Amino acid sequence: MAVTVIALAGLAVLLLGPAPWALGRARWVTREPRAALVLWQALGLAAGLAAVGAALALGVAPLGSDLPSALLAWGRGLAGGDPSAGLNLAHALLLGAALALLGWLLAVTGMSAWRTWRSRSRHRDLVDLVSTPWRAGSSARVIEHPAAAAYCLPGHHARVVVTTGALGLLDDDELDALLAHEQAHLAERHDLVILPFTAWASALPWLRGPRRAREAVQGLVEMVADDRACVGRHRHVLAAALARVGSAAPPAGAVGSTEHALLARVRRLLDPPGRSGPARSAAYLGALALLTLPTVALLVPAWS
């Protein structure tokens, strides 16, 4: 069991510290943002598995030579009416800490999802009250406001919102490209991609790794939406639209362009980096490896 604990603990430290720092500074991600998103998701899940798994393995170490058999022995002890399940005080506290960490991460994620859903639902109701349809057959809604802005409200009844300020500022092609960007967020369900990273950054505020991950993922989903919006459109048209209205921050619960990294996004649209097959393949293989390593350490007795 010692090898399992050391391997998982070492992997957790790596994935919560150096790995987010290195991936957050990588330049290839602008060439393959979708693959980078997959890698970030795998990194986050693997970090959680490794951290919780290391604490679990350390807590139940006296009950078996590997984690599955030790957890089974602990469960049998509880079922047999032994509250300690054969663990001494120190190991019982370690096991309790592991379960508390797991419960905390799940609870914060659930609360973050609930608050986001509630805020988004309220804002959607408000939009429906004060907005008008943009065009027949379009899901976009128009709000009377002099500031130029556009954002989307994901969910079962999704909305794309644009202000009259944006309608007056942009020409037809620019407006079409900007709305296509927001529709890309909805189609890709980027709100669900961002949610766990936002929750983990809130759950572990003393760690810089989760904050780096959240910031990187927020930037990558914008790149993915940019690329999807530019299919069949000139990239400079979207760049012009973003330069005019992209700095407007979306309201709570919405997904939209922010001022963060706006200049880099415009430059990327005007001078797109070439795609990289090797980087894309390496990212997907890296994601697979990240998910495999903690799973093997947790479940395969040979690691003991």
C-alpha cells in the first residue's frame, strides 16, 4: 500500500502545482485549443482522484495490501457494527479527512451549479420581460441599452442577448459573426466545461493551480468559440466585432467575451497560428495517460 500512497500523493502534488503552471504557459494551446481543453479536463479529474485516493489509501492502509481490498474490509467492519472497522485513531482521522475532502469538492461543485442555474434563470426571466426578438426565426433577443454588448445564457431554454448599442455599432457581417460566436458557446455547452474549474478554484482558494486552470479554461473556450464562429466566415470580421464590443463583461450566469486576453484573441484571429497535428495528438494521449495513472493506482492490486 505504501507504493500506492506515494504514487498518488506525488501525482496529486504534480497536478496541483507544476502541471497547471506549465500548461498555463504553453504556447501550443492557441494552435489546438480544443485538445488543450480536453487535457485540462483530464488534469483536473486526475488531480482530484489522486488527492482523494492518496488520503483514502493512507487511511485504510492497515486493512489490506491494496486499496480495493482495504476498502472492502472497512465496509465489512462497518456492516458488522464496528464503528472503527479495525482502524486506530490516527488512521480513522485520515480516512475521515479523505471523505471530508471528497464531500467538500462535491458539495462546492453542486452549490456552484445551483447558484449559477438560479442566477441564470433569474436573468433569463428578466431578459424575456425587457427584450424583443431580433429577427423572425432567431433565438437572439434585443435589449434597449446604449452600451454595445452580446452574451449568451446557456441552459434548456438558451438565449443569445444583444444590445441596441451593438446593433447600431456593428455592420451585418460583424453582427452575424458575433452572434455565431455566442451560438458556438451554447452548442459546445461551454458553461458545463467551465463550471467544475470555477467550483474547484472556490473550494481550494489557497492553491494557485485551480485558479490557473480556471483562467486558462475560460480563455480556451473563447478560442474554440472563435474558431467555430469563423467556419464559413472571414476571421477579420469577427476580430473587428470583438475589438468593438468584446470588452463588455457578461452578467452573472452568462457566457460571453470578457476583457481578459481580448487583445490576444483579436491577434489570433487576424494572424491565425497553424494547426499542429503532433501537439493535438500529444494532448489527447496525455489526457488518456492522466486518467489512466490514478485509476490504475487506485484499482489494480499490483500497485501495492
